[in-house]
Amino acid sequence: MVGEALLPSTGRVVMISGANRGIGLTIARRLHADGYGLSLGARNTSALARAVGDLGDERVFCRRYDADDRATAGDWVGATMARFGRIDALVNNAGILRRFPPDEPDEAALDEMWNVNVKAPYRLTAAALPHLRKSGSGRVVNVVSTVGLRYKGGTPGYALTKFAAMALTHVTRYTGWDDGVRVTALCPGETRTDMTAGIVATGHPATEPGTLAAIVSLVIALPNEASVATLPVNCVLESTV
């Protein structure tokens, strides 16, 4: 039976950044339904509390996490350990998209994306890694993008940061492998969320957040001997990913 080959969810604790909306919130809801304990981080804790208020039980913990505030990474990890006593998985979901032409670089926008999409998950992963190692079957899912696998035009600065997020994925895989830490780069194409509302036209093919949540649920439950390093999720036909 497939279910018998998967890691149990009961007692395991998952940290999810950017959990107050979009993909992060949908992942949180799916993993809560699966039985995981959740430590949810977001910049706006009031919005986060409202978004998950209907889940309110002892398995849900909300904490401020601001990618622009370095201290909040360690604070969140420490608070999660104080609450649950363990961390079994980390979903680096928080990210931003800023658009500018390839030949007109916007340094401020690029710096903002670099901090949120690369440096912040790096800091958070480093803070959580000792606890993921202790788990023996720690899991990290970095929500990257197909943009981190190939460039087709349109968002040069975003692509730069997502390629770097792929590098972070590989660095973490090699760093934690011997201690049972397994890392997946989840690379969706266009996904229907509020962040992409002005980009993904009505009626245009797009992946639903619930589909990505189901994939996260699977990869964090796979045994150590069945790690998926990179997982592109296409909504349209592509020849390279």
C-alpha cells in the first residue's frame, strides 16, 4: 500500500513562511487537514490570524516573520521549538515579484527581491537546519518557479533570484543529506493566486494552489530513500522543463 510507505503526519511539525494568503495559506490548510502541527509565519500577524482563525487549535501556532527583518528568522525558529519541541519540515514559500525591463534595471526592486526570495530563506533554513537534522527525516520545500529553471523573457530580476533559490536548494540538500534532511525545489509555472491576478489572464491556463499543496503534502511524507530534488509543475506544454 502506498500510504504504508509514507512518513506519518501525526506529531510532525511544519514551518510555513508567507502563510497568510495564496499558496502558503493553501499549503497550511492542506497540511492541517493531513494532521501536521503547523508553525505559520507572516509579516502581518493580524492577517495571518484572521486567515487561519477557523483552524484554531493546539496544532496551529502563528508568529511574525518578516523577510526584511533578519532577527525574525531565528526568533520564529526558537519560538517554534519552545511551542512544539521539534521541527520536521520547512516550507520556504514567502516571495515577491517586481517587474522591470531587462535593459532598465531597477536596483531597489532587485535588492528587494534578492532579500525576500534568496537571503531570507537562506537565513531561515540555516536557523532551522539543526532541528531538521535532529528529526532524522527533516524536509525542506523551497517554492521556486519554472522561472528558476529557464528564462523565457519578461521578469529578469525575478529570474535571477529564482535561479539563486535553486542554488540554495542544492546547497541545503548536500549540507543535510547525511542526517536525513531531504530538500525539494517546487517549481510551478503560472499559478492562480492574488499575486498573479494582474499577470494570469482569466481563462488562461494556470495551476491551482490546491494542486501545489497536494504536491507538498506528498514530498514531505516521502521516505528518505525517495527524495525528489526538483519538481517542475507545468500548466502549458514546454520543451525544457
